[in-house]
Amino acid sequence: EVILTLGRSRTVMEFLCAAKEKKRSFRVFVAEGAPRYQGHVLAKELVARDLQTTVITDSAVFAMISRVNMVIVGAHAIMANGGVIAPVGLNMVALAAQRHAVPFVVVAGSHKLCPLYPHNPEVLLNELKSPSDLLDFGEFSDCLDFGCSTGEPLLHVVNPAFDYVPPSLVSLFITDTGGHNPSYMYRLIADYYSAEDLVIKRKPTAGN
């Protein structure tokens, strides 16, 4: 079998190594996870564990997905509706997997469960990483012209950290409590959170 992943997830690495210990036969395609290229780190770790590994560019995911039997990825957070806040690029992988009917599996510990729904605006606010991850500004300094009429630079760099993968693109969640469908995640979260956990109480100020 051929398994595809993107970037580096320690949970995914341990999952694959555990599968190898159970004598499962497979090879791994690792999309490099630009711009931080954490997939290179994962590939080295897998090779050190004697797992046959192939590194591909992120842009090659659609070209290679037809050769893949399963996509296995990690998550930053699992939302109450079964959606996933994931490293940037994974929504593209999930769409490719759906297009070719390849199972898209998310492995994550129960500590990644989040009781919020993604319609909450604060959930969808993305974290922006440093522009220096993408460009060497020494080479692009001539594009940063602050003398233009608007007073703004000509070149802007946007480097988001996360993607949102909707539950419709997820085939299965594997947690430390077993395998679950996306539609079951809200019930699993209810086992870990009470209603009081969702209420943020303001600290009383002096004189109140």
C-alpha cells in the first residue's frame, strides 16, 4: 500500500512506525510542507525507522494521489462539527483525496478536541507566519518601495499557518479512544467537556 501525508506530525510518525511493527507492508509519500519543509524532517525520521519513503512537492499532490491508497495526516485541532484546523496545504490534499476516492484519515490525540464550532469568528482567524519563511528580503528589497503614492510597499507576503478541512472531506478520525466518524466527534467532545468549560468568566474589577 501507499500512504500519503504532508509536512511533519509526530502522531503520524508514531502511527506509521506502530503499523510497521505489526508487519504491515506499505511505503510513504511525504509532501514536503512548504514553506517550512517539515516533510523533509519526517522523511528522514521514517527512513531512520527503515520505512520506504518518497518526498514529493506540495504541488505534485494531485499528480500523485491516483497512486495512493490512503491519506493519513495530523491535526492542530478537531472542531465540534468534525472539521479540522490543520497545517496549511491539507485542505488541498483533502480535495485531491476526495476527487480520487482515496480515504482521508486524521490521527490525533483526544487533547486535540475543541468544543467550538467553526462558525465562531475567533476560530477562523488564522495565524500568519513570518514572510521571511517565503522570501529572502535581501533579494526583493527593490520591490519594497515605500515611496509610491499610496505609501504602501509594492510587494506583500501572506504566509498563513493553518487550513480548515470540512468534515465532508474527512473519512475517519483515529484517536486514543479508537476510530470515529466525523459526525460522532461532537459526542466524543461532550464526554471531555462540560457546559461550564465553554463559559469564560470575567474577573471582577475592584469596586464591583
